[in-house]
Amino acid sequence: MTTTTSTTAAPTEAVATASTVATASTADAPALIRFRPTGLDTAPEVNALLERLGLGPFAPEGLTAFGGRNDNWAGTTILGRQVFVKTVARGPDGSRPEIDRALAFEASAARLPAGSPLRTPEHLGTDRDSAVSAFRLLPGSRSGSEVALDGDFDQALCREAGRAVATLHTLGTADGASGGEAPDPASAPAIDTAEAPLPPMRWLRAFPWSEVQDRSMAQIAAWKLVQDDTEVVAALHRLRERERTAPHTPAHCDLRFDQFLVHDGQLYLCDWEEFRLADPARDVGAFVGEWLFQATYSVFAPTGEPTTAKDAVAPGFDLSHEEIVERGAAGLRRHIPRIAAFWQGYTECRTPDPELAERAVGFAGWHLYDRLIATAQAHAVLNPVARAAAGIGRTLLLNPAGAVATLRLAASATTPPAVPTAAVPTAAVPTAGVPTVVVSHPAQPHPADAPSGSPR
């Protein structure tokens, strides 16, 4: 059994196995969505790791979990230590690639100086054999998706996110080095150099039959949108080719709002299971794509409690084309300054290669497709949110150079260009004959909470 410890790293992600629990640190604070965790009697390796680390086992009172795809536990041990523990899946052959990638990040980040823009919750230790890791819990922290949904992921936080991501991309370079103590190379896995799995190029030709039973009808329809669009398929192949020839750096490769935590006014970046050497444009494009998907989602988001059947229809099905265009343009105008703030922070800490911004726009386009596939999991048909996201993603993939200035990723862009009406695709218009579905608001969870809809 191998147990490793270090001084940096990550939480976020879990799976709810029972009812949700809403908590708040004060009466006025936003409710934080938490979940009832998997019973520890079915996961004895969790307390075993905590005891080996000298933290004591979890006290059963107040034990909760966070949403996501990995089992996790958050609470206080009998010795009074506040801890977050998560498990990750093993490969079919028993390998632990996600744990190894996370430990490689820990080794790379060990030399970051105090006060670095890249902050990540303290890694307390890992049992590699059981694929379980423990971290210092940040009590009262909020995920970036919660902060974005509440409108609090402002330009200042976006600038900090840019600085953090840029610092990540300098790890192991002269710019990213520090005087800290280097980890023992013999105990740290090597950084993964394999190509990032998304977008899954083999799925662009055909959807594997083995995956069909695990996908909703809406997800299959979303993949069909991609596969039937020869221009999008060609653009994704071009993006992959450009990625292969681009300078590679340490990269997160699974960046979403819910990989950020805000704690005591500071931003933390979490979840390093996809960490590897890759095109840094992946992370930049993912952050841009998150805001574009947020803008798309806000077009159809409920604005209040339904008072009539018409007010309660599924989001977007009752909107006219003109309303969709107007709301979409307004959403883009709100969020583009946040993208610009992220880029400002990024370029303050790192000089990007000349083509990074253009590649990032392409990855933002893919990110919109990935988000729509992920959020389609709970639906039988694609709703207008998904179609709008696909339309914007298509525009970015087919002409990334044309969107660099509009998204304010150009070095000389000091004044934001007007958001063109064409940026809001006609694909968002609901088709005739779509049935009216009466639902209670909110009709769906926030899209940033959905894990990737593509294979790992």
C-alpha cells in the first residue's frame, strides 16, 4: 500500500447518493448545495487513510459531500481536523491514471512561492492503491459555478483566474520556478504527455454502440449535430493539428467554473486528475467557453416563479426569434468584460505565443459543444439552450480568427467591439411543433455543474 503526502492540491466533485442538504454560514449567505455522502461503511479506505495520516477518522455528525462524478466526503475528524476526501475511478486494467496525474501536479506545484496567484487546497495525503486522496477542507467555500450563478464571479475574480491559469502554464519554467524545496522525483509520477482526450476524434465519425445505453436521447442528438456537420468536423481536425504543433505547457485540461473555489475572498483552482502537458489554449478556451455558455443559458433562464402555464414552459420554447437575439446579445455584452479581465490577468503573468488566442477561440467553440452534450444527459430532446450553444460553438470553430477581437483576446483590444447580431445563432430559434412542457422553475440545474459529456 502506497501513501503519499504533500503540501498542495485540490477538491471539488462527488456523487450524491441521497437527498441534498442546503447549508449557509449565516442567515444572509447564499445557500450552498451539499449532498448526503456514500456511507463510510462501504468505503473503509477513507478512514483508513485519515488514521494513517494522523488525522483521526471522520466524526459522523455533519458529514456531507459535494456534487460531481466522484464519491467524496467533507467534514471534521474526531481530532478536530476539517478534511475533504475524494476517490477517483481506476482504469479497466487496475491502473490509476487520474491519481498519478494529480500527484504529478502536486510535485510540479511544490515549488510555488508563498503568495503565488495559483492557490489550491492543501493536499494532506493519498493512498494510491485505493485511489483515495485527502485535502484540507475550506469551510464555507463556494464553487465557481455557484458564484457565477449568483452573479458574483466579477471582473476582479476573473482577473485572478487569469493570473492563476497563467501561473499554472509556467510551472517548470524559469518564470514559474521558485526557491521552494523540490519534491523527491522518485516518489512523484511523471507528468502525463498523452494527448488530451477531448474532443474524442473517433466519435466524430460514429457513436460507439457500447456507449449508446449510457447516453440520453438528447445526448445522442447532440452528437448527431456534430457528426452531420462536415464543416465542424473538419474544423475540429484542424484544431487538433494546430494543437499538436503548438508549444505545450503544464495544463489543467478540465477547466470549468466548478473547478474553482472561493474561500475568504481568495480564488482556488482544484481537481487535477486531467493535468498533463498540453496546449495552454485549452484552458484559456475553456474559461472563455464557460462564459459564453453562461450567456447562452441566461437567454432562457427563468426570471421568477411561474404564475401561469405559459410562464412555466420549458426554458426557451416560448421565446420568439427576436427575444432570443436580444437576450443573447445582452448576455454577451455582460460577460465579454469578464473574459477581457481574465485575459488581462493571464497576460500579466505570462506572454502567450502569437497564435494562442486564436486556438483558444477554437477550444471555446468545442467547449460549448461539450457543455451542451453534458447538460443533455437529463433530457429526451435538445432544448433551445443546447441549439444556441451549438450555433455559437460552430461560429467560433469555423472562424476563430474572426472572434479574437470580439472576445477581447487581442493584445491591442482596449475598447470592446460591438457584439454582432450574428453572434447569436438562428439555431437557437425553437422549431415549429415543439410541444409545450409544463415544469416547475428552475427547470434544470445550472449547466456549469455538469461533468464533461464526452469520454475520458
